[in-house]
Amino acid sequence: MSWWEALVLGIIQGLTEFLPVSSSGHLEIGHAVLGTASEENLTFAITVHAATVLATIVILWKEIAQLFRGTFYTLQWNAEKDYVAKIVVSMIPVFIVGMFFKDQVEAFFGNGLLLVGICLIITASLLYLSEWLSKRLAAKGREGHEVTYRDAFLIGIAQMCAVLPGLSRSGTTIATGLLCGVKKESVAQFSFLMVLIPILGEALLDLLDLLKGELTTSLGLVPLLVGFVSAFLTGCFACKFMLNIVRKQKLVYFAIYCVCAGLFAIIWSVC
């Protein structure tokens, strides 16, 4: 992989991680179009995912700092501890998959774009359905609620399913939250915060394997560095942009885009 290919793929990751269009699916499409599909996709994907997690921390640092202070600076149970507990609950499904089904999940990557295309169309359906339901509830004057523990677990299941390339993590989790009746202002922030620990943990474990020699990479330092920086910078922009988009309920446009991208992936896979 050359540095410019890493740049393009990093930008794709940064923009699509927070937009509900599937970063993993777009990376698979990018690899296929650029002809880098045979190179170590997973190592590069972990690197650029870590970059977008860092972007989340930068954009939401005030919220994260408040949660940190409320969780560790007092022994009393408070709203911050309650919120963190809900994040922990949301992590249970993806933790189970990561511990016991990691090899099976990794097998889905690099096997063509047919699955990516199908999952993108599923993402589009979820986005359209969630926005339609949100607008109906708003028309009836029914306001959404804050994330409950039940909501957190269901959103966590959605995140677990979104390990499939093409099934957008942010799109699936946000849509699930909206379908559960969660406030649109609350669901996007929860969706972005709940992924921090799983992705950072995955990146740390793979870094340790790399240092111990159990995981090897031939990509080179420059492509990984270029991919990381480009994903971080574009991720900062996309994170802030997406928070505003969810508040304005404009997810239907992303649903249309996902249908188009899904059809492109399916056609590419059969041609």
C-alpha cells in the first residue's frame, strides 16, 4: 500500500466512521477499487479506527471529562456513574463477540463486496425506518426519553451486529436508539461514546501482539501513519457534523446514499 492509497483510505474512514454509512464497508470498497484488497486490511482498519476514536475524544472531551470526574472523584452514586454503567451494559454483546467469535468476524473481511452491499442496504432500511418513526412521534407531540439500561443493551446488540462490513455502527446504533424512543440529541452522543473502550482495547491488544511478534505487518510505518493522521483530521470534522445532523433529523439522505453505495458494491462484486 502506497502513502497516497493510505491517505485516501484514511479520509474514507474518518468521514464514514461517524456518518451512518459504514466505515468498514467503505474501506472494503476502497480496497477493492484501489486494488489493495489482498493487503493486510484488518491491521490498517484497526489503525484508522483508533484514529477516529481519538477524534471522538477530542470533539467530546468536555462530556468525557465530566463523566470521568463524576465517576472517580466521588463515592456517591450520581448521574455520571449511571451513564458510565449504561455504557458498560452496552459493551456486553460486543465483548462476547470479541472474546469468543473474533476469528469468525475477521473472516467476513476481504471476501468481496456482495456482503458489504447487502449490509449497506440493510443500513439504509434502518435509517429510513428510524427517521420515519421519530417524525411520527414528534407529530404526535411525544418527546423522546434519555437512554435507559434496556435501551443501552439493545443498542449494544446493534453494535454487535454492526461488526459486519457494510452494516454501519453509528447508523445501526443511532437508528436502534431512535426506534427505542431515545431523544435524538442523546442517542448520537451515547453511540459515539460507547465505542471508545472496545476499539481502544482492540487496538491495544493488537499493538501488544505486534510488539511480541505474534502479529506481523508488511504495510510499513508511513502508510499506517498517513492513514492514522488523515482519519483523525477528517474524523474530527465528521463527528461534529454528525451530531448536528442527528439533531435535525436528516438521516433519510444517508439512507438514499447507502442504497446507492450498496447497489454499487453488489454490481462490482458480480462483474
